[in-house]
Amino acid sequence: MNTRSALLRPRVPIFAAAVAVAVLLSACGGSATYSGGRYSFDYPKSWKTIVAPDSTPGRTGNVTRVGVGLDQANLVVLATTGLGQQTGATQIEQTEQSVMQALATSARQKGATVQGPGTTSLGSFQGLGLTISGLPLGGLSVDSEVIVVVRDDVEYLLNCQSTQDHATAMGKGCRQVIDSFTVS
């Protein structure tokens, strides 16, 4: 046996083991993609659809909703609202501020603590976000990260909600949704 093949031989089992671990890990985790009309996002493959995709008429256009996650208290919901017309920068800012103010007021009235709004993003789009802590929900207390973004003639509202015991897993999944969000 030559020296070169003797040097390569120990590496083959190590490489094979690394490939096997990678295959096993990908089978246990991974991601799924939701694609609805004009937008898409990735989320953990272990999550399920909690709020089935739905569309209803709104004041200015259709309102659509979809939610993925672990259960009714631990989920990410994306709602879109057609605004009926293209919006300029000033109108976008006013719309985002108005939505955030309404959400903050409602959460405070229910006894929750609200931080924000502050500048954030959903995918590559700038918007406003706030954090709601201790919101009562059917005998539970949930925390939410809410983001609103207006692009062209659509408002995108994302709510990442979790109970304390699922906060870490939901936070990672929420970050995956936020980072992967795209509009076509």
C-alpha cells in the first residue's frame, strides 16, 4: 500500500459519518415554505397549519390570513390587507403608525405591557414593530412580536406569538419567517 492511500483511508470513515449525521439531522428538522399569492416565507418543518389560509372582504380590499406554529397559543400569523390604491411614503408611515397605535392601545387595555413601536423589517422591507408582553389569551399569557409593513397597495401584519414555555422555539421559528419573507 502506498503512503497516499494510507493517508486517505482514515478520512473516508470520517467523511461517511459526517454525511450520515447530516442526513439524519435534515430528516429531523428542515423547513417548509408557505406560498400564498404574492408572498412566501419559510417556517420550521415540524410546525403545522393552525390558521388555514382564508380571505374575506375588507373595507378597502381583501383581508387574508394564514397561521403556522405549534398550537393556538404558539403561532405565527400573517395577515394581509389590500389598501385599494398605491401608497406614497407619507401614507405608508401614517398607515403603519395607525396600525401600531391601535394594537398597542388594545393590548394595554387588556393589561399587557407594550414596548415600541420601533423600526424593524419583514424580509427586505422596512416597517414598524412592537413587543407585547403578558397578553391574556384564554386563560394563558402570551407574548407577541408584531410587525407591520406597507408595500405598494398591501399592508402585511405579522404576529409572532408564544407562551413562556415555548418562547425559545417560537422565537427561532419566528426569526426564520421574518428573514425569509418575500413578495413577488
